[in-house]
Amino acid sequence: MTAVLGSLSPSAWWLVVALCGAATFYAICAAITMPRLGSAAQVRTAIRRARARAPLPVSVLKPLCGAEPRLYENLATFCEQHHPRYQLIFGVSSSRDPAIAVVRRLQAAYPAHDIALVIDSRVHGSNLKVSNLINMAAHARHDVLIVADSDIAVEPDYLEIVTAPLADSQVGVVTCLYSARSVGGFWPRVGALFINEWFAPSVRVAHSTGSRAFGFGATLALSRGTLERIGGFESLKDCLADDYQLARFARDHGLATVLAPVLVATDVIEPTFRTLWLRETRWLRTIRSVNPAGFASLFITFTSPWLVLGAFAYWQLAAGAAAAGAGGASVASAVLGASTVGGIIARLAVHARGSASLRAFWRDLPLVPLRDALLLLQWLAAVFGSHVIWRGVRVPVANPDVVVAADMAAMPGAGEARVRSAPRRAAVEVSDGR
């Protein structure tokens, strides 16, 4: 690295300074915006506002596949809601699915609750989760629907908070950000840092700048009318990115996406480096497919490698400036020094605010450089390749045969022949890594 840096021109040096400064600026923004979403004060305010309105009856759709760790505990949190009227619908595609036994336990433990189990093997498209949702939706009795992933745990006020914004006719979808809990050993801890200290801060930064281009499988709340307006779950049956596309289709109809102030919890269970690598590169590769420009800029969000580069460049510039008495090098080294110190402080602040406790902060602190370096390597790997591994299956991230429902909505009188000839776009998953 010494030889490379030593051969740089002054303009290249200033490019290094600018990139290191940009990485520090991003880390500072992430540290500042982290408390602004999901804070206790925001949640209390949201609860008060929700309870000032008549509660909307809601049907919660939970597609299941297999008996995940902590499945019963996570599903049970949906049975402990303060909401006065809600229905829980759990769906599986096979009568041999081990998740059935977990749902039966819930029905026995909460006999007064409206809990339905749908076992339906019908397949409606390439996305089996959406096929499950199509089969479940026929059993929903209420006009407000919530789709939530199986590994999500929620607080008792969750249903009240996420359904309240739907009283506004301009709101199409309400979604939730989430925090990660590691279940297992070393690699789940590394995976939890991916969500808590990179994904969640990046969403908060984007949200603070006004972006609403998201939709997370952790929670998607919408009205039945909105769902019908975008073509139902059938419009997503061939989309790998069903959660992201659902919110996007609603936005295409002029309906807003709202990020609720409540945070839900998700489990990270990948036990090995390989399984974690596959999950996270899938996430990044699909981001590349749906948003190439956004993907290209992600490298600036991996803070630790830039701090290392900045510290080394500072040492090189400071030594060179002292030997040659160069004023420009002195200014650049001063900027790099300030940037590196500021970046270290900001990265520590992000880690502190992403840690569940003081013990977790110190336990996982040595993992921070590893986490950021691994992100950089995964980003480089995601530059190439057109497939992801999802539930053990190799799936193309770009499917040219998928018709986006938003395209069809703008085509009056579209019959079957018109559908076949309609414009086609890639369908990829961008919202979250599960």
C-alpha cells in the first residue's frame, strides 16, 4: 500500500481525502439519525395517537415454512396484543410441515383468540411464499391486512401502531424497520451486526432525507382495497421481491409508504460463514439489480476500511509533508487526520446505539472491523453474478418473464393477449435479507 500511495498524484491524493471524508460524513449521519426512529418517545406518541382513533379490525397473515428456532415464542407475541379485534392466519403448503405443531400449540394456549391454520398446497406462481399468501387471503375476514414474516417478534402495542396510519386514505402501505437478535454462536452475532449497524442505519439515513422507496417483509400493513387496486397478491406471484414490490405497486398508484415508529425484532440464525455469506450476498446482489446507482454508492457506507485507509494515508502524507515542507500535503494530512478521528468516534457511536446492552457493546466491539471488511468483500462479490441462493434454491435475481402489476394498471382493457405482450421488468428482492 505504501508504494501505491506514494505514486499518487496530488489530485489522486485529494480524491482519497474526499472519499475518506465522505465515509466519515456518512458514519456521522448514521450515528445522528439512529435514535430518531423507533425511540421510546416516538413509540409513546404513536400509541397515544392510535388510541385516540377507533381501532381498525385486522387480519394478520403469517406464511410459515418449517419450525425455525424460537418460532413459538415469536408467534406468541402476536397473541399478546392490546388490539381489541384481530384475526391470526397461519399458512403452510404441506400437511407435513413441522410448523403445524407450533400453530396447534398456540391454538391450545390461546383458545379465546381467532387463530386459523390454512394448509393448502396449491401453487400460483414461482414465489411459493406469495402462493401461500394467496391461499391464506381467502380466509381473511377483515378489511385491514398485515403480512409479517415468521421470525418477527413484536411488542403488545404493535397492531395498534401499525394500523393507525391506514385511517388516512392517502396511505397505501405501512412497514416496519427491525432490529436483529443473534440466535446461536459467533456467525449469528456477525449477522446481527449486518442488520443493526449497517442495514438499519442506512434506512434511517435514507428516511431522514425523505426517501420512502422501501417495503420490508417484517411488516406490510395495507387495506383490502389497496391490495385489490394493485391486483391482489396474484400480482406478486412471480416476484422474488414480493415485499418491496407490494409497497412499490401501491406507490405507483399514488399511495404513500409509511415507516412506522415501532421497531420489531428478528432472529439471525445462520450458523456458519457460508450460510451467512449466501444470505448477505443475496441481499446485496438483489439491491444491485433493482437499484444499480444505489448499489454503486454502498461502498462508502462500509466505514472501517475507509478509516484504515485514512489513517495510513494520513501517516504517509504527514511524513511526506514534514520531509518536503509541502503546504498542500500538510492541509490534506490535517483533513485526513480530522476525518479519521471523527469517523472512529461516529463508528463507535453507531455500534453503541446498535448494541442491546453495555455487555454486548464490549463483547462485539472487536467484530466491528471484521463486519465492515466482510461487507466490503460481499459488495465486491455482489458486483458479479446473476443468481442468489434462497432457501437452498439457486434463483435468478432478474426474471425477464415477470410482468409488473404497475405496468398493467396503466393499460386499460388489458386482456390475456395484452398481458403477454406487456412491458417486462426484473423482479428482485431489495428490502431485507430473509
